[in-house]
Amino acid sequence: MTPDDAPDFDAIVIGAGMSGLYQLHRLRGLGMKVRVFEAGTGVGGTWYWNRYPGARFDSESYSYGYSFSKELLEAWDWSEHFAPQPETLRYLNHVADRFDLRRDISFSSRVTAAHWREEGRRWEVTLEDGSRASARFLITAIGPLSAPTMPRIEGVETFRGLSCHTARWPKEPVRFEGKRVAVIGTGATGVQTIQEVAKTAKQLTVFQRTPNWCAPLHNAPIGRAEMTGIRARYPEIFRRCQETFACFLHTADPRNTFDVTPEEREAFFEKLYGEPGFGIWVGNFNDILTNPEANALISDFVARKIRQRVKDPKTAEKLIPKNHGFGTRRVPLETRYYEVYNQANVELVDLTETPIERITPSGIETTARDFCFDIIVYATGFDALTGAFDRIDFRGAGGARLRDRWAEGAETFIGMSVADFPNLLMLLGPHTALGNIPRSIEYNVDWVSDLLRFMRERGLTRVDATPQGVEAWMETVREAAQGLLSNEVNSWFTGINSNVDGKQTRRLSRYSGSAPAYRARCDAVAAAGYREMALD
Ligand code: NAP
């Protein structure tokens, strides 16, 4: 290799969200020359793009922040148990400043292509403006839910008012006072948006295709004294997150639904419904997500709650899911979401009864009515897990295209590597443990950093997944999915997106096993000197 062939950087990281920021920090610690390319004008990833009204996370704030720096944990106070988006974005800017990360990040730099060059053992990355850079390693920190999808409805581009996807929300505040607002979509994003917009809009019309099972968030402020107590418990909090199935503070109760009397069961459901966070979903009886009879009981419990909370029985029925059980899709957590439908300024349109025919310059036309709006909000979700990869032209060894390779579903080795895509390492790629995302991010980043250190110490310059390694991992992914009711339901969990060609059939792009099992598997790969991968 001549000096001219030397790559510009040791590593290029795509994305300056939670994964990219921490990855940059770790690689710098290894003395590597790193460049991060970020499409946005600032850091934050998910929290940079999703500025929609009401956006916040559903993990307890103190279980969500980074755990890697004691100084950071000492310095940062969370103001609420479930912090809103502006606070999380401030937090990530604080992280970028504290660790002086910005000087290695190029903003407004969207990566459009990444091609492997075997001759120089490097990745050549092309940006939207045509400029290029190269690096020995390419690390994707592009997020599992970062490729927003607009609905495929005739006339979307003709609307004359303000219309926006929630993941592309404008930086300037949008005011809803005196406005007629439509929200399309009732996933976790739609639910948060709806409950916020309903507070001030003159008229809010919710266009719902599939209702979801929502449960109360029970958010509350964190006072100074409480924050001091939380800080003292940080080691315990993060240890707990390491032990639980999906890295949340909550984990399944060891009992099965039918181990207890109906009265005990009702009392337990009631307790969980009254508690903050995901307990009712991931801290419930051990079998609610696998046993259809058990699932029917918790679904019935939540349906009764919806009927109690929504005054109009017809509206309540429309809000109760009929085609999937509780927790088999991501459970949106809510704050007075159901009560919104008791307000005079809110109307629910059931798209299964009256589908949208087209978007018009003045609003939305369904099979039953013409609606006029000032604002249309598209809370229509993402091309999840693989969509952000599909939007970049990745070409590996021999020109293999990742998009083609994954046409029928992603294939990975432990969610971090793809055969024939040497030196490409993925953070939160398909088939990594997701759950409480930052916990999974820290694990992935540490694993990748350890691999790169291992390689450098031994003068190794090429790492690839082997076809056998991929097949074995895919078998693990298939086994982990066995028996889960969620894998029989259409949602982004099962790779379904009605707005993307080729994503109408279910696929296994998600690892649905436990995070501890995932980490044990990845730790074993590292402990054995990465011999399950092809190193050179
Ligand atoms: P989503 O769960 O995929 O929901 C998209 C919604 O848009 C669904 O209700 C869908 O209906 C509807 N939709 C899509 N295309 C449509 C069309 N052509 N016509 C009518 N309706 C249409 O997306 P999301 O709500 O953005 O959430 C995605 C994930 O992001 C969540 O599951 C969660 O993991 C994450 N998230 C987290 C938080 C948090 O931490 N609090 C907040 C927001 C999001 P169908 O169901 O019928 O397809």
C-alpha cells in the first residue's frame, strides 16, 4: 500500500446520536483518528429530529442516560422521571461539550454511499454534496428508528397548510391555538402528539387505522432531594438494568398468570396500571407475552380501563385493539390520552370504517367526508431497523450490495457485522438487543471498541463475519422469536411497513431474546479472541 492509499481516518462513524457520540469518545480514548458524519445541524440523533409536541422517552430518565462517566452522572440533574425531548437534547449537547466531541463531527453531512475498497482495506464514504472520505473502519450509528415514512396517500404534496412528519418537526415552535389539526397515526409517537395537541387546538381530528394498547406513564417531577437519592443509587440502577430482560428497571414477574387467584391477578394488574413506566408491559406475569389465554386476561383488563376512561362507548370500542393482544406491539405510554376523546374539540376517525381517499389542498377526504385543516401531522412511523441502511448505498467485498443482501430480511453476525462487508461494524443494527436503548448502545460501543483495540494490538486490519457465524446467529434469532405472540402480529417489530415496497411480509430483523443472553453471546465471541470472525 502506498501512502496515497492510506485512509483519511482510522474510523468513520455515521451519525452523532447517542451511539455515535459515545463511539467517538471511546475511539478517541484509543488514540484513533475519527470523523463523524451527521446529517443534522446538531448532535442528538433521535432527540434532534423528533421535536414533535409531547415527545419524551418511556424509560426512567436515570436509567436512560449514559452510565460510562461518573463525572457526567454527578453533573447532570434530570427534572422529570420521564424527561421530555428538549431536556434530552440539552443533555446530549452537554455530553458533546463536556467531552469536546464537536471538533470531530461534520454536521449537515449526509452519507449517501459507502464502498469497500479491498486494495487499501478501507471504506470510501460519499456525502450528499459529492465529497468523499475514507477510513479503515466504518461504524454505523444510524439508529433503528430513523428513516421516517410518509403514508402513500394520493395528494400528500398538494396540501396548502402546514404538514409535517413528526420525525422532521420544524425547529421553530408550532402553535395550535385556533387551528384545525389532523394527526394521522396512533403509535407511540401519535399518542404523545395527540395528547399534547388536544390541549390547545381549536379542533383535533385523529385518523386511526389500528388502535394500540396504551398504558399510563405516571410521570412526575424530580426534586433536588430526590435527584440526590437517585444519584446515590446509580450503581444499583445500572446493575439492575444489566440484569433485566430488556435493560429496563422493570422485568417480568416470575409468576405465571394462572398461578394466582383471579382476585390476586386483578390486584396485581391494578397495581401495575397505577405505577410509572413499562412495568405493566415488561414487569407483568411471566407468560402474558407468550400464552394467548394469559394475554387475553391482561388485554381484557386494559380494555375495561379504556371503557371506564372514555365516556362515549362507541369511541371507546374504536380505541380498543381487536386484532392483537396487549403488549404484542410496542405499548405507548400515555398521560390522559384516553380522556382526550372526552373533549369537545377532539374527534376520532376510524380509518377501517372510512379510509382516507386523498389529501387535498385544504385537508383530508375520506370515503365519508371532506375535512378542512390548517395543520396535518404525519405520525406514520419509520422504515424500522433496516430502513436507514437501505437509504445508504453500502457495497462490500466484490461489490455486494447490502440492500440486495437484505432484500428478504437482514442477516447479521451478533447484530454488529455482516458477511462480505469487512470492517463495517453496526451499533444498534438489526438483531442487536434493543430494549432500553442507551444500555444496548453502551454495550455495542464497548464491544466494537474492544474489537478495534484487539486488532490494533495485533496489527490486524480486516475483520469480517463468516457465513457460518451468520447462520448460527440467525438460528439464535429464530429460536428467540419462537412462541412470542408479538412475532405473529404486524408491526415494526416484525418488519412491516405498509408504506414501503417489499415490507408487507413479516421478517426477523429484530432479536427478541434477552439482553443478558445477547451480551453473554457477544462476550464469548470476544473472550475467544474473535475466532468466530475472519480476522486478517
Ligand atoms: P409506529 O408505531 O409505526 O406507528 C405508526 C402509525 O401510523 C400507526 O398507527 C400506523 O397504523 C399509522 N400509519 C402508517 N401509515 C399509515 C397510513 N398510510 N394511513 C393511516 N395510518 C398510517 O410509529 P411511531 O409511533 O413513530 O413509533 C415507532 C417507535 O418509535 C415506537 O414503537 C417506539 O419504539 C419509538 N418511540 C418511542 C417513544 C418513547 O420512548 N416514548 C416515542 C415515540 C416513538 P397501523 O398500525 O395500522 O400501521
